[in-house]
Amino acid sequence: MVDVFHSHIRASLADVNLQSALDANAERRTKVRQNAFASLANPQELRARARLVRMEVIAHLDSYLVQFVAHASENGIVVHRAADATEAITIVLEIALQQDAKLIAKSKTMVSEEIGLNHVLESQGLRVIETDLGEYIVQLRGEAPSHIITPAVHLRRQDVGKLFEEKLGLPYTEDIGIMTNAARSTLRQVFLDADIGISGVNFGVSETGTLCIVTNEGNGRMVTTLPRTHIALMGIERLLPSMDDLALMLSLLPRSATGQKLSVYTSLINSPRGANDPDGPQERHLILVDNGRTAVRESELQEILYCIRCGACLNACPVFREIGGHAYVGRDGKGSTYPGPIGSVVSPALFGQLEFGHLARASSLCGACKEACPVDIDLPKLLLRVRAGIGVNQNRNVAKPNAPAILAMGLGLFTVAATSPRRFAFAQRLAGLFGSLATLLAKGDPWMRLPAFSGWGYSKDFPRPATKSFRNRYFTQFKSVMHEHEKLPTQSGPAASSVSKIEIVQNHAENLLTRFADELEALGGKLSICPPSDVWRKILEILEVHGIDAILAWNETYLPDRLLERLTEAGVEIIFPTGETVQSFSHVRAGLTGASAAIAETGSILVLGGPGRPLTASLLPEVHIALLREKDVYEQLGQVLQIEELRQTPTAVLVSGPSRTADIEMTLTIGVHGPGELQVICMED
């Protein structure tokens, strides 16, 4: 166990290419996350609320599951329950057999990685294609994802360039834009030809039966819109009580995961395609996967089920930032589906303490993971429990410590010293005598190194003991500060009163449209404002810039009067897309839709599906033109999620700018699977 794990660690530390990639990821992710949370007035309060929501769900999971299943079933979603990986895979195979499926398009789903879905489907003759750019890259390499948010985080652009040259026949290039376009071109036909689309689920809303799927590239929308059958895989713990709770989580998840206020596409799926709907799957299946979660809920590792899979703890962890995801392996060398701090608890909890318990030792217990967690999971506490051998179906009285015998003996001696102030002070002074030894160890003198199994001097540095104890340093500094404080003059009266109070003034008259325009522009979108009578002229301007003479459009019922007629008179071909004719119009470069609402704080628009409103018009073309009324601009996401029509439509989508990805070297690339340009035309009231 130790040899396999340590060999992977040493290989990772020696891989210069990997170290460069991980450093770039950590720096970028940390910076964008900090900037994103800086836009929140009360992030700690939101984290506390989010934790309470997750605590409530896990504490009463059975009742929330009953409510969720009932509403999802009423909406027309076929709900399946899978006790383990075998049952989940069997259900997928049965659906594929019923549909006579040959090609399956997948968007990113960690549950499918957890149950090993792809391998089994391919062994049964099915062609399975990952459509997330990072997942597609690692699939071509025959690897597992290295990060739950950025699967190809371990690769540089040179690696991807060589891969695409070998697998796609693309002339070698290090231009990330060219590589992304090559993947877009290859995968576009997969979306159009797929018999089944498989996705994960970020959240399920119990009060409505809604599935929430968060993506950036547009592939998540593709696999849930174009194939005739959609299968969603969801861990049973990923529930939220209400749409208000969903608004809370959506204010935290994207910020923690990718540093965005809201992901490009937030799909809210209520049902399959209706009788009069122009597009969408005819069948939607939801597979609720347990796979050990019920047992975890009854254990002392229950808190790990609060996780919303944002990946923030991976980016914050100093160990993950040095060894990467592929170094987290089990006793037999099999990779852990979930790496980093979260994986070091999830894997032992779900897949066995014996196989994965040692992963909990790949942590400095610095607390950075807890600080980064948007739902405030106490990961250091859980890691210590795993180290102590406490797992599923175990308690403190019967658990066997997950530590080598010599380490367990050392911990016992430490316990003896630490439980007495006098003994602890003596031990600190004794440790100071070994400062010179620590120096030699730090320099790496072979003859002074500790045994290799300890890790000290090999995969972790031996710290130099402090010359003074923390207690001595604290009281010395405290006395110094108090002495200086006594010298300060005192102040009283009105001036003192004014200094001690901080007044926060908020301007409630701030123009929502201006805020929306600023946020949309920051995302790469464009806003135009004009009276309804001039909308057709503005659309013609946009089309002429791009040399476009045909457009996919919503039914005229949902657009300004005579708009389509005027565009036709100007020589624009109007195409009303349907699911049955998707192949014939997939080349059209512009789409025209309405927008039922806009959100000022995130620069997002709400696009509803349903009769007369094909979602493909906002998905397939290169340019998406959305018409918004000035009165429909709201301040916050929570207000928009309460719109009644949103709950009645088969699918609604929150769109935040053009499609994008940063899966190759954290380099932002616009226009992946969805539109590369978003034009919002706001009609003045």
C-alpha cells in the first residue's frame, strides 16, 4: 500500500511538466475564486446558511427523496433507484437496449466515473463519447480525470497538440483556439447523431422535482436537448428543499468551482418534451444512485455528504497542488475517482477503509480545504477520523487506527505529553535541542534521514522546531502591545463616537439595466437598447456584420409584432427548428429567441423552452440574439427562480454570456459547443 502510493507521489513530484501545469491551475483558480467571492456582501453568512441547508437534507434525506421522486414522476421523468454501481449500469444498459442505441453522448458526470459506466457500456458494443473538452481529452488518452472540475489539469498545451495530431489528424499546433475548434467540429456530429445523452445532476429540487445541471461549454445542454433519450445520473444526497435553496447554492457553487458569479449555462429541467414542443428528448430517465451513501449517512463520516462537488478544496490543498489527482491511488494501485481532500474521505467512506484509508495521510491538516469549502465541511476533522480508522459501519470503540505501528506508538507518546501542560512544555524544550538535526534533514543529508516509510525528508519537509514556545512568544508580544497601548492618549466626546461607528450607505436607486449591461459586457456579451419598432433594424445590423442571411427563430407569438415579416422582407430566411429536422438546419449561424428575464447581479438571461420556443435556436448557432424587455430585468437570481412559468416549462436555461472553456492550461476560449457570441437587445418600455 505505502510503496504504491509513495511511488506515485515521487513520480508526480519529479514530473516537471505536471508541476508546471498544477502551479498554473492553483494560481489561477485561487485568484478568480477570491475575486468572485469579493462581489458578495456576506459570504460567510451565505456559507453558514448553505451548511444548514445541507445538514437539513442529509438529516431528513428519506423524506426529501420521497418528495422529490413524487414530483419528478408527476412531471413525466422516469425515476429509477440503484442500490449500487451494478444496478445503475444495468438500468442504463436496459434503456439503451430498449432504444436500440448505438451512440451515447456524455457530458461530465462524476457518478458515471464512480460506477465505471463507460467501460461496461463499451464492452457491450456501445460507442460512448465524452463531450466535455477536458473529459474528451483524457478519454482520448485512456486516462481518468485528474480533477473533478478540470479533468485535464495535468496536461500542457503541447500534450494536447500531440494528442490531437495523433487521434484527430490535426496538424500539430500549440494554438489552444485551433485545438478547441477541432474538438468542436468533431463533437458536433456526435451530438447530432447520438441516440442517448447522459448527464450528471448538480442539484435536485424536492419541492418541484427539477433537475439543475451547471455547465460552461454547452455540451451539457446538447446532450439533454438533442438526443431522443436523456439519462441523468444523480447521487441520492444531491437534493435541496426549495428553489430558494437552489438560488443560495448557485451563488456559491460557480464561485467556488470556476470563479464565476453564475456558470454560462444553468439548465433547469422539469420534464421530457411535450406533445407540442419543437425539441427536447421524448424520454427523460433519472437514476438515483446510492452506492454506499446510505451507509455513510449512518457513520461518523456523514458530513462528507454535504459536499456539492465544487473542487475548491483541491485547488486550496498544498498536497494536491504538488502531486495532482492521479497520484491518489488505492492499495492495489487503482486510482481514486475523487482525489484531493474530499476524495481522501469520500473514497474510504464509499469504497472501503482498507483500500483507500491511507489517502487521508496525504494532507498537512492546514485547514485550507475547510476555509475554501462553500458549505463549510470540516475536512480536517473527517481526515483525522479516517486516519484513526473510523469509517462506515465502524465506531470509535472498534475502529483500528489507520497508521503504521511505529507511528501509532509515536502518537501515543504525544498524547501522554500533550495532556499535561508541564509535560508538554518539557517536550517543547527537548524538541528545541534537535534543531541542528532538523537542519541536516532539511538539507537532505542521506545519513541523517529518517526511515523512508515516515515520509519525512522524502515527500514532505521536516520543519525546524521553534527556539521559543508559542506560549512564550505570545505573552512576550502581548506584554509589548499592552505597554504601547498604555502610552496612547485617550479620546472622548463626539469625535470618539464618530470614529467608533461605521455607516454603510446603499444606493437602492441603482439602475438595474446599467448593472446588467456591465455584468453582461464583463462576460463577453453585448447589449443594445432600442424601441420595439427598431428591433428588426438592429437584428439586420448584427446579421450583416457576420454576413448571415438565415436565422433560426422562435414562433412569432413570442416575438414583437411583424418582426419576422420585416426580416423576411429584408431578405432574411426564417427557419423554425424542430427536433425532427435538426440535421438540416445545424449549419445555420444565427438564432433569435426571447428572454423572459434578466439578472442584474450576474449578467444572465432566462430562456424558456416549450411550444413555439425551440431551445436549439439559442444553442446550435454561432450567434445568439435574445430579445429582452426593460421591465423584465431583476436584481437577483432568487427573484427569477420564483417566476411561475419557469416551473411549468419542460426546460429553462439561464444563459450567462457566450459558451466558454478553460480546460487547456486554464486559457479562456470562447465558443466551444454553444454560441460564441451573445447579443441581447433590450426593448425600452
